Amino acid sequence: MNKDKPITLSDETEILILDQLRVYMNDEFDIDIGNLPAKFLLDFIIETVGPHLYNQVVDDMEPWLYERFTGMLEDMHSFKKD
């Protein structure tokens, strides 16, 4: 992961999302945006919303990871020799 951009997309994913973004803008707002405005809008969304979504995922994973690692530690202790 790039430290300058916490969220990066593959070229294929970016193309797919840009297409979907242009369709959405046209369907919902009757605005036909080109490739460059769509790219700027996507970059803005990633920069402003992306970190919040990323942090939410990390927060959501924490209880699962805690439970998983606690179970692993308990299993590890069962292998101890008396």
C-alpha cells in the first residue's frame, strides 16, 4: 500500500468504476461527464471518503481478530507439556 495514497485501485478496477460513475451521473443528474472530470471526482471521493471507510473496516475487523487470536492462543497452550 502506498503511504501517499492509502487506497489504490488497479487500472481495470478504476476503468470499471469510472464507467459506473459516468453512468450514475448521467442517469441520476442528467449530466454527461467526460473521463477527466470523472477521474477528478473519483480521486476526490477516494481521498475524502476512502480513509473513513478504511478505518471502519479496521474497526469492524478488530473484534473478529481478537476472538480469532484468543482462540489460537488457547489452542497453543493446550500443546504445553506437563
